[in-house]
Amino acid sequence: MDEREFDDFYTASFSRIVGQLHAMIGSRDEAQECVQEAFVRAWAHRRKLDRAEHPEAWVRTTAYRLAVSRWRRTVRARRPEDRALGARTETAPPSESHVALVTALRQLPEAQRQALVLHHIADLSVHDVAREVGVPEGTIKARLSRGRAALAALLADDGGLQEGASHA
């Protein structure tokens, strides 16, 4: 992958991966930092990345692992989260329905949340989600089914989201 191809890849996928990681971890700033770091690592491995079938999956997985590592270091050090993060950036405030969705997603078990985000937000097929996560397709189908049911119950309890969705 040469510099121009990498720039095109970055431009086409950065925002999408940040949105997906934000839904998985619940912090947009942290998601942006982890995705940026993942792209730095992808640049260093661009020759291998060029041969990979799905470079976006590689970057998304790397970013997710970076987020998990950061969270673990923060918990272990018992320092406030804002000390571990860089300066806040100005972004448009999320809609109420987006906040409700991310809040509900955070209440799901990690495996269900990851399956839902990869399938519905990253728009990966069940087969691709299973390959990326490293579990059988039947496991992904079960996680999606359970996750959707749990998410529906959580969102049904949030009357504000239902009203906001009907006015949208």
C-alpha cells in the first residue's frame, strides 16, 4: 500500500471506525485517540496490511485492543479517567437518541455489544463478525439475538428515546 492508497484508506474509513469504536466503548474522544493510534500502527505495517483481506477490520481490532489496554491501565493506576486522556476536542453534541443507544449498549455484556456494533453499525455480515471476533457463526447469531432482545428492553424503558424516535 503506497502513501496515496493509505491516505485514501484513512479518509474513507477513519470516521466510520471512530463511530463504531465509540459505540463499543462509550467515549468519542477515547475512540478518536485509539483509532488514530491504530492508523499510526497500520502505517508502520502497511506492506503487510496491503496483503490483508480486510485492512479496516485490522485497524478496528487494533483500535479496540488499544482502548481495552488503556482502560485496564487506568483502572490499575486508579487515576481519574480525564488524566489519562488528551485535551478535549470540540465536536457537535450527540442527539438524545444516540446518547440513549450508547447508554443502553454500555449496559450489555461486552460480547453482545461487540457483536451488535460490528453487525449493525459496522455493517459486517454474521460470517465476517465471526471471523473478526474468532468465534463460530452460531455464537454470533446467539449474541445478536440476545443482544437485540436486551437492547430492545433497555430502550423501551427509556420513554424519551421512543418519543424522540417518533418525532424524527
